[in-house]
Amino acid sequence: MSDFPDSRQISGYVGPPGSSGFARRIPAVITSRNQLIDALSVAASLEHAILLQYLYTSWTLKRRPDEGLDPKLERLLRSWGQTMLRVSHEEMIHLGIIINLLNVLGAAPVLHRPNFPQALSPESPFELSLTKWDDHTLWRYVRMELPQGEPLPPEPANTRPVGPPPTVIEFDYLGELYDIIRAGFVRLGEEAFLVPTGLDKETRWGLQVRAIPAVTDLTSALKALDLVVEQGEGAPENREDSHYERFRRLRRELAELPKGFVPTRNVVDNPRTWANHRDTPLPGTYIENELTRRVAAVANDAYRVLMLLMLQMFSYDPPPPSGPPMLTDRDLVKATAKQLMSSFLRAIGEILTELPVRDDPADGVAGIPFEVYEEVRLSPRHEPRFTIVMEALTALEHDCKQLAGETGIARLGVLAEHAGWLRQNLTEGAGGAR
């Protein structure tokens, strides 16, 4: 990197199509609205990918006594999962903040991100990969949340090779990217703000954690950006509850487990229903077992519906004067997105960790792939938004019911009922989703 910060460039990878989903070019000194929108779009993609990793890892932990858990270990692993889920919920707040910042600049919400795995920068300071709970995974998470100036802990010996890292984005810390974004807002000032009518002043996104703060002017924008950095790496004088420090504690607790005990199911890295994706040059694990692959595809379909609901949630065009509650009641959309994420996706993610990737279960079990087949977009017209989501929920209900019969997994039948319940709420405005 150059010794002159004002001239340094953060250069996107220049390569053939599909070399990386993060190919961008962002100046170190932002001087225009478009540059700020591009930088925030990268931040949104990163926050989105990071929170999905945390969810994946949390769902790989063992849960039952017949998996070798005595009561003490069962409590410990449950607390680990709760810690990771809370961190992922806070990452959702960060994603919400970034989308709010895009909104007040006049840009569309960004929920698209490249498929897993991804590696960042020539030095590969951290990779984005769906991996189970082990010391290397937790080390990666410490690295992702590492504050500037803090020494990097030694990398575990059992490093997971993911192939040669492409040159993607040249920054060493997430905080560095946010410093550039923050300075860009300061430089552009209040004139950059195009606050949409009806912007939510505050929302909990249906989560029992800190609310996504409102962003309406320069002061609130800078405060929101500071929150993202403080929750991730922590303030210099207080890192105790930061993601960085929580992951360090989890590594210490993992090291204290009884010798030979493995806390996770035999979950593979980066499961896929497609053998290859054009936006990642790195290999994943193709799910060869047909039934497992079909369940994983349903999980991806549910994830797509979640993104459609989130895009509508962050769209501030005036609602139609009449129509189904999904189009007129923003709070109902928020609550339904929360239900889909916390109930449906979590359940099907756990189901997949007990289904074989290949015909021989010894080859490992699957996890939720979070695959994006094509970019998910919100229709500019209201009526198709409702139709598309209803069709998708109907398909989820049908597919879960059919797979429950074929696999004998009763929990898939429960998910079929859940999809029908969500569809009814969005159609009739039933109070149950609130």
C-alpha cells in the first residue's frame, strides 16, 4: 500500500467474468455520490456474507444427548449457538444500517452478494466461507472483526486450504472500509441526503436485540457507522462485548473441551446444489445425494423469499391505497421476514446437518448453502410483488410436504404448514405474525 493515504486506491480485481463477485473499484478518498454508493454496496455485500457464515456455523453444533452430549456439554454448546446467533442478529443490524445509508443517498437497497466461498485481497486477510464450528473457523471470525492495531493471533495449524486467493479488495480491516465511507459522508455533507418519505425512524426488524437506528442526516449517519464498527471490533477503551472479543472467548472455551470430543456434526464446507457458480472461482462441495440436494434447494428458495421481503421492507415508495396487507402493512412484512428467518431457515438448516451429502453418510452431511442462482430484484410495481411472494410460499409449502413424505422427516411437514401460515398472514393480515 502507498505511504500517501490520499492517493491510495482500493482496487477491484480485474479479471474474466466470474472471477469474483466482489470485483469493484473504490477510491480511498470518496468525492462523489456514485463512489459512496459503490463503497456502501461493497459493505452491504460483505455484511450480508458475514452474517450468513455465522448462521451456518451456529447450526453445525451437536444438539442431542445421543451425539455424546452430557448435560454440561449440552448447556455449553447451546450457549455457544446462542452467542453466535446473537452476533449474526447484530450483523443484520449492520446490514440494515448500510441499506438505510444507501436509501438516504437515493440508491436502491443492495442484498445481492457472491456465492461462497470467496477470498479477499492478495494477502487474503480473511476469506468468506461456510464452515463448521472449529478453531480455524473461529480464528477466521476473529480475523474478520480484528481491530486496527491489535496483533493477529497465530493461525491454527489445521488451516483449511480453499485454493489461491484472487485479488479482490485491498483493505486489511473492515474498519478501514468504514473509515473511507465515513470520510465520504463528511466530505459530501448534508447536500448528499435524499431522505425518502416515510423512512422508518427505528425498527427492530422483529429481533430482540438493539434496533436499527434511523438515518436522516449527517449526524445520524455518522453515529450509525460508528455503531457498526463498535459492535464489530469494539471501542478501544471497551471491547468486552464486541464480536471480536466474543469470538476470542469462544476459541478459549473450545480449547478447554474434553480431549477427543468434537462439538459439531460432520458438516461439509460450502455445500452446493450447483457444481459451479460463475461468481466464485473457488470450489465448494456438490451435494450428490438427490433427496438432500432437493431439501437444500428448498432452503435456497426460502432464502430467496426472505430477500424479497427484505427488499420490500426497505423500499419506501408509497404503498398502494388498497390491497393485501403485504403491500400496505410494512410492520407485517418485517414480522414475516423475521418468522421466515428465525423459524423456517433455522429449522431447515438444522435438518440439512443430518442429511448425507453423498450416498455414504460417512462422507459428511450437508448444511444450508445460501446459494444465489440469479440476483433477486424487487418489481417496481406493487401487485407483482405480492404475486411472486405468494407463488414462492405456495411452492415452499408443496415441496416441504412432498419431501416430508419421501424422507420421513416430520419436521419438513411442520415447515410446510409454516409456509402456508406465512402466506395466509401476508394475504389476510392475521395477527399471528406480529
